Amino acid sequence: MKHGCKAVIAAARRTAVCPRGGALAKFQADELAAPVLAQLIVDAGIEPGDVDFVFLGNALYGGGNPARLAALRAGLSQTVPALTIDTQCCSGLDAILMGARMIEAGAAEIVLAGGTESFSRSPIRMTRPADRTEPSVAYDRPAFAPDSFDDPDLAEAAAKLAAETGTTKEAQAAYAVASHHKAASAQAHFRERLVNAGGTFPENDSFTRNLSLKTAQRAPVLAGTQDTGLSAATIACEADGAAAVLLMSDDVFHQRFDQQKNATRKAGLKILTGRSVGGSPGDPALVPIEVAKAMFSELGTSAKDLAATELMEAYAVQAMVTAERLNLAFEDLNRLGGALSRGHPIGASGAILAVHLFDLLAGEEAPAEGARNLGMALIAAAGGLGSGILVSASV
């Protein structure tokens, strides 16, 4: 293995995303991920024994290392190690970053990485009491920062951001409608690309709909005020799904490509850089802005050089403010639709962004000279975390 290689996304796939209690409700998180991992091996034209490591993000599991379970279900060799990562919403993208770092360090040549989540089958959480005579206490969410830090509910933090920036309820609704419109336009694409596990999984994201502005504006406020509040239309719904990529070192990628007769270029995205950054737990939505700035500074590039940006839409206002402050072009933002139009399977959401970049930028022909060929994915997480990657279609 060679130190100093760059990681290339050689294949990328995901399942459909379905709201909690929907078409994927009967599957555990590892059962959702396994067919995705298996398909990636087929797409890349490798053998299961060629994989060096598996990283999967997951936020709601109760133990058991879902990455290992998924790897074994996918038919990988028992000798392939697997690690489950929990950085909440950043988990899926952080898993890809960790796989890329392993390749860059020369510790692996081929890695499967992504995320998986089943809101529907997630464990019921309870805290054991200090005194065994007391009953256990159920809870919905753990603490994401210690008591000495601000640790708001994420919807409350987003509502605060909307109030501070004057982002109206109507503007958020319009953004959500645009997200659904983009996703609806991409339905035919998804039917060709989503892993359906032999017809077991749906062929399209089931939450995407023909959402009208009038309907979106009528949705009741769930957090914040009537003027700038968040509604069911502008908050991504809880969902189930899985997504992953197959990473190769650029050396291995080109060796395999060169062995293909009459091939001019094999699809792939080179990961130029990536960041996992910490910020204020009280303002988690804003951390990805610093992630993007750090990546732009490192590479000497800017938003105008991006052909596609995948930005997590946990809340409409979060995406809107981030896009505005980074000067991201709306026409190049979430071109296949965002989380508002599909749902938010927490541990998988960051990996879905990477899969969409692959779908948008990785083609059989090299980009024309002078054409924009860069893509960026950004996501925020509870506790004040943010992650991102910047990729190139020129491998």
C-alpha cells in the first residue's frame, strides 16, 4: 500500500428514503445497508475479498456494530473489519472521510463507507437509575453537550436562526416547494439508480410530492413564531434509508481502468479535501459555513467554481442561510432534491449527499477544458459539528 494517495469514489449507491413507519419500516439498519454494499462491489467490478475496511455511520442504534452486521450480510469476507461511527447527522459523511483518510495514510486501498438508519426500528431508549430500586427513565434524545454548554433542541436552534436572520415562514415554504420540485423532476433518474434489493425496497423516495406553495404555507408552525416559524413543510421528516460509496486509492483506480480495453475514462470522483469541524453547540446550523471556508482556503477555490453542491436540508432556514453566506448558486444546489423532499435518515443523510455528487458529476467522459468540475457536500450535526467534502470529476 502506498502512502500519499488520494481517495476516489469509484461507485456510489443508496436505497430509497421513506418516512418513519413507511415502506422500509420492517428493516433493521444493517438490513438496509447490506444490499447497498453488495451492489457497490458489483458496480466497481471487484471481488468481496478485495475490500480492506467498512465504515458506516449510524445515530440511533443500540449497539451491535451495524457496520459489521451489514458487511457480513453483504457477503464480504469475515476477515474484513468494520466500524460504526456516531457523529449524529454527520455520521455518514464522516464515515466516508474516515475511509478516505485511511487510503491517504496508505493503510487501505479499497474501502466501503457510508451510513444507514432505521428510525422505524431504532431501540427504545431508557436510562438505568443509580438506585436499583428506582424505575428506568425513558428518553427521546441524549445530551449532545454537557450541562455547562447550551444544548438546544435542533428545531428550537433553527427557529432562533430564522428569527435572527428574518427568514420568513413564507420564504422557507417556497424553498421547500423548490426542493420537492427538483426531487420530482429526478424520479426517473432514481428508478435507475436506487438499490431495490430485488424488489424488496421501493424504487423512489416515497415522501416526494407535488407540494404547492399554498399547501406549504398552510402547514402549522411547530417551532418559533408565526412570522419566521418552522413547519412540517420546512423540517425534514424522520426517515429510514442507507447510502454508501466504494473508495479506491487513485493508484488502484487507474490500474483497474488501464486494464479495460477501449475505455476512455471510468466514472469516478477524486476527494480533494474534507473537513470535520467543531463549533458552538448552541448554533449547530452555522458550522458547515466554516467547513466550506476552510476547504475553499486550502484549495484556493470558491463557490463560483462549483458545478454542484449538496447541502443538507434538515431545516429549510439552515440551508437557506448557509447558501446565502457562502454565495452558493441556487441552480447548482441540491439539483436532485434535498432532505425536505425525501426525509432525514440521520446516519445516512451525509452519505446520500456524496452519492448525489457522484450521480451529478461522475460521467464516462472527462469534463470539457475550462468547465467547472468541482462538487461539495456539507452537513451539520447536533452538538455543534459540521462536515464536508470537496470533490473533482477529473480523476
